[in-house]
Amino acid sequence: ATNRTFTMIKPDAVANGHIGAILDHIIKGGFKIVAMKYTSLTPEKAGEFYSVHKERPFYGDLVKFMSSGPIVAAILEKDNAVEDFRKLIGATDPSKAEAGTIRQLFAKSIDANAVHGSDSDENAQIEGSFYFSAFEQF
Ligand code: CMP
């Protein structure tokens, strides 16, 4: 396993003023930020990023939502990064997320669920390099 994962602070959490609080949780959770940018996705870019979900019924709404406003994209480093980060953020559906997790604290719905976390080492690598060149990773 690699020790890196990829995250986005999604448009809902940015719009609701939670960037600082979420980064604080991430850092206090033992993750080191090795790359970060404040940016946004066009619908085309969002469609490409989430192309693994192309056949899913929620794909259209997902692409629309993820291109609706600015996001924060980051690569995070920690031992066991992918799994530990998924524990820190909680279940995809915030109503099922454990107390104290980022989604339980800051997310409103399964679509507007505050943060993304890679689901495997392979996807962490793919998703990180979608946003960051080697020179932007410290
Ligand atoms: P994320 O982990 O960023 O990747 C896919 C997103 O699709 C997911 O977060 C949710 O916000 C959204 N989504 C909406 N409905 C579903 C669903 N039924 N299952 C999984 N993801 C969903």
C-alpha cells in the first residue's frame, strides 16, 4: 500500500465556510498536506474525474454538483492513508456517518457530502495526478 490519498473539499463545504475546519480535522487526524489547490471543475472535467460512475443513476447530478462552485483539491500523506482517511470522513451518506467524522459534522446529504476520499491506492494515484504534476507534490 502507498501512504498517500487524494481528497476534495466539495462545493457545499466551501460555500458553507468549512474549508478551515475541515483542513484542521485532516491535519489533527495526522495527515500531512503534500499538494493543495483552490480550483473548480468544468462539467467536462467533473465528468472525466467521475467517469468510473458513468453508468450510475446519480452520475448526472454528481457532475452538475461538483462543477457548481469552487473546491479544494489535495494530496495527503500518512501511514495507511486511504483507509484511515475514509475513517476520518465517515460514510458516504452523512446520515450514516459516525459521530465526529467530517461528513457527520459538515455534510448535508449523500450528494452534498462535504468531502471526497479515494477508495483505493490505485485511485488515489489516478485522482492525485488528475490535478497535480510531480512538481506540485512536496
Ligand atoms: P464520492 O466518494 O466523492 O464519489 C461519488 C459520489 O457520488 C459520492 O461521493 C456521493 O457524493 C455521490 N453519490 C450520490 N448517490 C450515491 C450513491 N447512491 N452511492 C454512492 N455515491 C453516491
